[in-house]
Amino acid sequence: NGEVRVDQAHRGYTVSTDANGFQSANPLFMKYTPRDGKFAGQEGYGYKSLATFVESALALRDNPSKLSEYNRTLPTIQNTLTTTRILEAGRRSLDEKRVIEL
């Protein structure tokens, strides 16, 4: 007997079994089981996100003019501002029960 829940808000999965109790796992963030006896965690989006950030930071250090390229392909501050404003307006609208202008 047990239960599995998918929690999209936290991008994780919870597993509850009589034998092991409650566990929070996210198999997409990091691969926790080895492949051919070796670490395979680099296949998850958590590892890839961090690796991409470090590689991009090093590339920008060497060539700052490439910033516009990264604004088209990565979630930089510049290209996430609109989404953040929309989400904040939605939260405030629900909390304050009124229309929030953008």
C-alpha cells in the first residue's frame, strides 16, 4: 500500500509507503542512481542548469559582448522581468481582491 503525488509547484514527487514512510524525491532534478556503476546525476535538469550557468558566466567574462545572445536563450534577469511582473500582479490581485495594472 502506498501513495504517489506529483507536486508541479515544487517540481518534485512525494512517495509514501508503509515500509519507508514519506519521501520527497525529484528524479528529474538529479539522477540518483548510477549507470554502469558510475555517477549519472549530470543528466538531471538541476545539474544541467548549474553547468550552463557556470559555462555562460565564464564565456561572458571572456567576451561580455555576447550578453545579448544569452538574453535570447537563458532566463536572465532582463527576460524574466515581464513574467515576474505578471505573477506579482496576479498574486496581489488575488490577495487584495482588485485589479492590478501592469
